[in-house]
Amino acid sequence: MEVLVVLAGLLIAGFVCIAVVAALVSAAAFAVKLVLLPIKILLLPLVAVVVVVKFAILIALGSVLIALLIPIAVLCILVAAPFILLSAAV
């Protein structure tokens, strides 16, 4: 019977140790987040500038692509127009 009591005590001690370690890890993670917060706040404007520049480049590339596709479409229409007229006349 004494062995079971000792075993139960060890089991409870193990759970307490695991809980303490989990609490320490959680507190350390919070401390690291708290220490890195000023760095995140300082880097936030730089990230915003990078995102705005990225979207500006994407919009510029999209407009260039559309500007290149319009003359190609006109050229295709000019090449296909005689064949369309011939097929309609027959």
C-alpha cells in the first residue's frame, strides 16, 4: 500500500513539474514577444513601404501587359478580316 501512495505522489509531482515547465516556457515566449515588440513597431513602416511598392510594380506590369496585348489583338483582326469577308461572301 505504501508503494501505491509513493507512486501516486511521484505521479502528482511529475504533473506539477510538467505544469511548471509549461508555465516557464509560456512566460519565456511572452517575454521574447514583449522584447521584440519595439523592433516590430520600428519595422512596420518599412514593411508597409515594401508592400506598397510591390503592388505598384504589379499594377505597372499588368498595365504594360495589357498595353502589349491590344496591338497584337488589332494585328490579329487585320490579318483575319479578309478571310472573314471571303467566308461571308461565299
